[in-house]
Amino acid sequence: MTAVKQTVTPVQRPALLAVTALAAGLFIYVFSFGSSKPWLFLIGIGLGAALYHAAFGFTSAYRRAILQRDISGVTAQMVMLAAAMLLFAPVLAAGQIFGHGVTGAVAPVSISMAFGALIFGIGMQMGGACASGTLLTVGGGNVHMLLVLVFFCTGTFWASLDMQWWSSLPGVGAVSLARKLGHWQAVALQITALLLIYGFLRLLGARNRRGLWWQHGFTWSQVLRGPWPLLLGAGALAVLNWLTLLVAGHPWSVTWGFTLWGAKAAVLLGWDPMTSPFWGGSFAQGALTRPLLADTTSLMNIGIVIGALAAAALAGKFRLSLRVTLLSLIAAVGGGLMLGYGARLAYGCNIGAFFSGVASTSLHGWVWIVAAVAGNLIGVRLRPLFRLADA
């Protein structure tokens, strides 16, 4: 019997050279905004490469869990959360590192926050991606997701104009489990909760139906060019979020950058920031007046796109793809608006609220995922109305 020879897709050298030149130029340029900015840019590139090579999507992971009882992606997220908790705890307990202060992603728990996470979850399935996933797929060449990104920015800016009313709804304020129980006690409690959730999902018949690690060993070429197993992606994301905490003084976030992009676009169109209580504060005013690359979240978001593009070129898979129908365009617009509006109300997305929130032992991270899963359940049922594939 003749063995079938596997074809290795060649590296797309022109695309790789172009993105490398762009990254090098930006790396040098952002030194003018502070010594930490180039390193945060590199962390962003690493996040984009890890997301792409591991195909680490939150949206597809929840959809597979709901429709196929495949919890491979969810299991990887649990490992990622546990690893990040263990890395974060000693740093947050110390309260400082390398001579500067550090703070976790702790945000208020309220009706508006839970509602925001709910509509964000619906938007995930309608738009086809989460916040990090939108950047990832744009970097991979998906033009359709660029439309989602535009309306994501529109939605989160829109919500910022309404925040005064939403903030007036009842809530319990910010709750840090570490402050209530102690850092290591909070970590132990959260890891126990993850184990119980995993056991419950198994009792319901869910299984890891995809490999979580290398199935037949690996080569260094696979490490460089992908694909990666889910657990390698999970570990890489946990370490890179920890590095963000060390360098920036706060964990990884994504959607503040989208809010700022939307606001800067509105200013260009003649909007006056002083008409909004949200944008009238010193922090928001400073962000609006400074160059975009001076903003840490925006800089890292751009790094994620560049990292995903470089990873796609290394894998030989960068393609500009635009497969759209009228229904999918409607879903992209509606999904993008829900993602943006929901993320602003919920004080973040699957990264800033869920990943970084739980890693920081914030109660709002747990409330976020409960509400977002409910939203995903609704969103999955809506997808057939727009003829969106379940893959």
C-alpha cells in the first residue's frame, strides 16, 4: 500500500516580510510613548499568534459545547483560568512589581453588568466571534469580520454615552474574593469551582472530543507554524496575560480600545466629548487627546492583529476572504452592535471581564460567564434564522 505524502503549505514570504517590517517599525516608534509600550506591543503580537495557532476561539467553543457536547474548548479555558490565577496571585498579593503598582481586573456587579454580558453572549453567536476572536479573524484576512469590528466599536461607543443611566441601576459594587478571603484561599475556591463545573458537565454527557495535546509528538516547525493543541494555547495565553500584568500593571483587556476607537471616529465627525459624562473625565479626555498608539489597550489590540497575520503567513493560510450574504451582513451588524454595547455595560468582554476578572478573583468575572453562557444559548438558537453555519 502506497503511503500518502502530506503536502506542507509553504510560508507566504511576501506577507510575512511585510508584516515583520511593519511590526519592527511600530516597535521602534512606540518607544516615544514610554519604555513599557514596545514590550506590551510584543506581548500583543504573541497573543495574536497564540490565538491563531491554537484556533483558541471562545465563541466556537461554547457553540460546540451547546450543540455537540464537545467541551474541549471549555476545558482548555478552565486550564487557562487556573494557570492565570496561580500566576496572578503572588503579584496581586504583593501589590507591586518592578517598582510600580499592580491592580487586578475587579469591577462592580450589577443588573446592568449582567444584562451587558447577556447581550454580549448573544452577539458572540450572531457576529461569529468574541472580542479577541474578532481581532484574530481580521488578522487572518477575514474581511467580513472587519464589518463586525466596525459595529463593535460603534456599539461600545454608543453604550458609553448611556453609561450614566445604566450605572444608576441596583448593584452590589466591586467584590474581590481575594480581599474577602485572602489571595490563596480565593484561588483554591475558584479552582474547586472549576473542577465542580467540569465534573457536572461530564455528568451531563459532555466530553473532550478533540485532542487537547500533541497526538503524535511535535516538531519545532509545528511550534513555529502551527497548528497548536488547545492546552498549549491555553498556557501561552495565561503566561502572556501575566506578563501584561507585570509590564502594564493591570491584566489584559480588549474592548476599552474599541470604545476609544469609536470615540475618536466620532470626534472626527464633529462630536463634542464634553457633552458626555463618561468622556468628560480626565482619564477619558487624556485618552482622546493622546495618539492612538499611546493607549496600552489599543496598542496591544493592533499587536494581536499583526500577530495573527504573521501566524497566518507562517502557516501559509493568509487569505482575504469575503463570503457574505444579505442575512450574514445583517447578523454581522446586529452582532457587532450587541458585542460592543454589551461589553461596555459589562465592564469588559470574555477577556477583560471573564479571563482577567476570574484570574483577579473578581466576582464580576463569574457573574459575567453565567450571563454570557445564557446569551450564547439564545444566540445559538438564532443562528439558523440567518443561515449561519454551526461549524
